[in-house]
Amino acid sequence: MDDFRQRKGWFFGAFVDEPLLNSDLVEVAWQQLPDVRPSRDQVHYHEKSVEINILIKGGMRITIDGAQHDLREGQFYVIWPQSVVSDISTGPDTELIVVRAPSIPSDKVLVDPDQNGRE
């Protein structure tokens, strides 16, 4: 697995070299996201995959399709295909489990926040 995916916490999915952890059905990550602040490079959507994020520690604020959500430990949220995610911020000790299905390595599309709509 390349260094970027490993640093981001991805350990199961179509991009993993280990045969027992390689699957095009689902991908899984355990991410530590301390002190994230909103930035232009966060704005994105996934074309075909659904993503479930489970907060296991800390808190998070996230905007999905223009609606802001404040989440705390033990809560989860679902990001449906084509839903635009932006304005992510986290506390100092935030950790989450991410499950995305199906596992499509090139499914993430970055959005230019200066344009009205998608790139």
C-alpha cells in the first residue's frame, strides 16, 4: 500500500496489496484527525460510493450538501453518492472509522469552491 493511503488510515480495499485485505466491495480506514480546520481542498464528493463515518473519539463539525452537522463520540453519519462534503473541523483527539462501499480508488472528485457546482 502506498504511503499516502497508509498515513490516511486506509487498511482494507481494492488498493491494498495484501490479498486477504483486498476487496472491491468495501474499503475501511481508522483515521486520527486532530485539529482539522476547514480548507478549500476538503470540498469533494464520491461519484458512486456511499461512506459511513463512525466517531469513536472526540468531536467533529462537517457540512454535507450545505447542511452543517455537529457530531460527538459514538455518533455516525452517512454520505451518499454525489453528496458534497466541505467545512470539516475536528477537536484535538478526534478519531473515526470510515467504511466506504464499493471500493473504487478513483471515485473521489474534488470541487472548486469558487465555482457554482462541480468541476
